[in-house]
Amino acid sequence: MLSIIQAAGWPIWPLIACSILGLALVIERFLSLKTAKVVPAPLLDEAIMVSRAGVPSAEVVSQLEQNSLLGEVLASGFRALLNNPRATEDELRSGLEGAGRLAAAKLQRYLGALATIASAAPLLGLLGTVIGMIEIFGSQGGDGGMTGGGNPAQLAHGISIALYNTAFGLIVAIPALIFWRYFRARVDGYLLSMEVASERFVRHLLTLRK
């Protein structure tokens, strides 16, 4: 691997940095986008069951908020009723929508950076290819020029820079693009689940108003 990096020249170092950053982002998103941390399946039913007799205490609401992203959204509804027991339906919906937007921002965190890596890696590989081509033409532009007196070693080095950087750029970009699309689909699914849960929860909150 070290010999490949040396043969590819300095243009490969930005690609290596992109690959390390991309791997870190993929691992972070896998850990953060677990279902248990976003929309635990029984959480909505548990929140409704706990509050059948009325809005739970502030301590229970705080525990709900710390449970998951969906818990943060549901807790915002409870807090709206704690602050104003006669809150209107529009006020309850507004509170849940605001919490939902914050949750959506957390779900989409770092996806832009991963998309940037997927877009930039092929361009960085192309940059290495261009630099390799420049070295190739430079090696053939010496005293020998068109008579075959170019430097074969420099010619081979230029070709290796061009090919290694092109290949490495694609190696970085393709997985980054795949994971970006995968995480985008996962986030969209979570957002839909949270929207459905919020709609059901609003109807429940309306029954708790005084």
C-alpha cells in the first residue's frame, strides 16, 4: 500500500484524507441512526399509556426527552400542556413541528459532508490524472522530444500518477455515494414514522386539555 501511495504522488493525499473522513462519518451515522435512538417502537404507546390519567410530571417528561429523538418530540407536547393546560390544537401542533424540525436536523447531520466527499473524490482523482498527464508530456518534451529521447522513468511515473489517482478517487466516491443514499433513505423513513406518531400524539394531547 505504501508503494502505491508513493507511486501515486502527492495528489493522492487529499483522497486519503477524504477516505478517512468518509469512514468516520459512516461509522458515526450507523451508531446515531439506530432505531432505538431515533424511533423506538413501543415509545409512543408507552407515552400515551402513562398519560391516560393526565399530563405526567416534569421528571417523567425529562426522562422521555432523553430516551430518543421521538421522545424529544413527544416531550415537547407534554411541556406545551404543562405550560398551558388550555393550549389550542394549533399551539400543540406548532410545538411538535418545531421539535420535529430540530430532530430532522439531527438526523441529517453530516450527510451533507458525506455527499460532498462522494462528489469531490472523483474530481480529486481527475486532478491527479491531469497532473500525471502533465508529467507524461513533460517527460516527452525534453531534448529528445519527438525523436524518442524522453525519460522512460518519468513517463512511467506520470502514467502511474494518472491511473492510481483515478482509481482511488472512484474507490472513495462510490462507497460514499452508496452510504449517503442509504442514510438518506433511512432518515426519510424515520421522519415519516415521527410524523405519523406526532399526528397520533396530538389527538391524544387534545383529550388531556383542561
